[in-house]
Amino acid sequence: MAKLIDKSIPKFLLVGVGNTLLSMVLMFLLEGLGYWPSTAIAYVAGAVMSFFLNRSFTFKSEETLKRSAVKFAVNVAVCYVLAYALAQPIAGWVLGRTSLSRLWQERLTKLGGMCLYTVLNYFGQRFFAFRKG
């Protein structure tokens, strides 16, 4: 059985820094579109970058491009929906008791969603999308 922690984590995090910066910039530039559209557009752009870098650099996948792309897309979609659907009620419960503006509550909710997405996405890519043998 594969260890949960291995040498792929630093590479994944390095790729993640790049796609997180891209996603954050897009998410906040597009915040006028609302919570779901701004996060979805940002994550699609980050996911495309992440797919190519993680496929070749982090996990060195030998699966066909088509098969790994389909598995990657399923993983990203599931992780996105889970992370951001969970982030809203959790942040609402935590931040609802604060005097933060609605805008800042939404921004912090997005940040929490990003963190949860990163953890779920790592394990999904490693053990599903780019799983070895």
C-alpha cells in the first residue's frame, strides 16, 4: 500500500502555488459575477495548467492523454463541488458571528474552499487521476 506522504507532495505544492495564484487573481477579478461563477472560471483555468504540469512533472503519468484527462476532469469536478459546497456552511457558521462585511466573509469562504480543495485534489490526483499501475 502506498504511503500517504511521499516525494510527490513538494512537486504538487509547487504546481499548486502557480495555479493557486492564477486562480486567485481570476477569482477576485471576476467576483462581480458571484460566488459560483467566479470560482468555477478560476478553477477551470487553474485546472488546465495543473493537468499538464502534474501529469508530466509531479506524477509522471504514463496513461494516454485522453484517459488521464477524463479522470483528471472527474477528480477536479468532484473536489471543486465538495470543497466549495462544504466551505459555505462551515464559513457561514464561523464567520456569521463576526462583524466582517459580506464581501470579506465571501472572500474568506473562498480561501477556505481553496484550502479544502487542495487537500482533496492532491489525493484525488495521486490515487485516482494519475494512479500508477
